[in-house]
Amino acid sequence: MRRRTFTAASLAALATPAIAAPSVAQATDWPTKPLRMVVPYPPGGPSDISTRIVIDRAAQILGQPVVFDNKAGASGLIGAEFVKNQPVDHHTFVTTTTAMVCITRHLQPMPYDPDKDFVPVSRMTTSWGMFAVHPSVPARTVAEFVTYAKANPGKINFGSAGLATITHLFGEMLQLEAGIRMTHVPYRGSAPATNALVAGEIQAQFDQTVLPHVKAGKVIGLATLADGRHPDFPDIPTLREQGYGKEGGDSWFGILAPTGTSPQAIARLDAAIAQAMKEPETIQKLHLGGCRVTYLNPADFKARIATETAMFGTIIQKGNIKVQ
């Protein structure tokens, strides 16, 4: 996550008075036009894949088409700001990630308030992540890794997709819980960090992108970063099973509505998402895309956001993590 400078036009838009929302039809009539789903990340990433799979099916259930609009940049801030500044039409929504609503707020000024400007609709999915090490590391369990790290403080390099990304904070989380000290090496994305892990330039990584390399035997998976074991790696325990249980912290993807959106519209979209995510075809598509179903309704999603916002705030504070 890096600081980005917003344009004068963007700042001017923030000061523009809100346009009165049009009256909304009865719940049984919504939606009355195509849905617009803004994805604030590039096409092809896990947030984009999850959104397209789930919302495409949800729109079919609702009987309207959906237009996907990728507005990437500034770690999701540009797309979220765009949606915040649109007139409320009860048919425009935005994909959200853990970073957008739980992490970035602790690190830099944001052009929106996650709690005031948006309303949770549904959490959809969570990326499968794994804690993996290079084969040269003499550890095949998390306990062995912790023992080795304590004997070699600061000598283990762990890579991430960038400073203050969730892949960085996973490592900080383990350091705090286990009382170890590693050296963080930020990269420009997950793929370069994984390449460095395979090459032995770093010794550890906490990410989804290590999975195919674990399967190929190029790196060693020590722990699944999820509430349950990955179906393709049933012999690799979760981090929690090995004594380092975290209270959330997963890399999840969900849907938000701009504040002022009709409660009926939110309820109907949430119901369609919930239905879509029970269907075997949707579940299989998500699995192939590297994600698992972790649906939460609006109230539970709101509570999860609050819990993880506090948790990541503590990690960032204790780890003295700052965005340069």
C-alpha cells in the first residue's frame, strides 16, 4: 500500500453536496434496471474473480443483467471513492477487501470513511492462503520454525506483496504471537515474492500464490491460513491447529453499498448472493479460482469488519508499521 495523491477534481467531488436519492420501488420490484458492480482492483485478481462468479449468478437470480466496472488504483481507494461520490441509485455497489475497510485506515488518510460512507451487504469468499518456507529452512512444522527463528533472530527473511499488505501483516502477526523476530522484505506484488521464495532469496512467505509451488514440491507448506484445512492439502494443519490461532485476519472479499441505498435493495441482493453461494457450480468455480465460500450476512459482516479493524490496528501499532 503506498500513498497516492488524489486529483483536485477528486477532492472537489468530496465537497459536492449529495444529490437527493430517487425514490425506490417496493422490495418485490427491485431491481428495476441492471446492477452496476464496481471492482476497485484490476481484472483477473482474486477480488475480481470472486465478484464476477458470485454476482453474475446473483444477478441471474434477480432477473437483471450486471455491468462490471473495474476502477483500479491506490489499493482500492480510487474505486471506493468513485462509488461514494455517485448519486445513490440503489443499483450501484462496490467490491471490498480486508485492506480497504480494516487495514488502510490505520496507515494513511482515506477519501472515504468505511463506517459512514458504506453499508455491508455480504461477505462472499476468502482466499486460500498458506505459510510456506524454502526447503533449506530446517522446519517442517510451525513449532520447529518458531524454534529455529528464536535461535536465529532476524536471520529469516519473509517476503510479502508489499508494505502493510495483508501478506505482510500475517508475518507480523506470527512474530507477535510466537515472540520471534524475522526480517520483512516487501515486493511489488505476491508473484515476485513467491519467485524469490522458490529461488531461495527469502525463506518464508504467507500468501495464496505459494500453493502451486507447495503442490509441486518446490517449497514446503507449514500451515494453512484459514479456518479449515485446504481440501487439496489435507495433511497441512491450519495455523490455529498448531497453537497460533488468530482472530480472523483472512484475505476476504465482500460487497458494500453506498450509504443511503435502500434496505430492501441490500436485503434482496444479500439473499441472492446467499442463494448463489449454496450452489455446487458456484462453489466449484470459486475453488478453481483459489477461493472458498465464507458467506456472512450484513449484520455478521459488519461485526467481522469491526473485529478485524481493531485486530489489525493493534498489529500495526505493536509492529510500528508505517507507510513510507
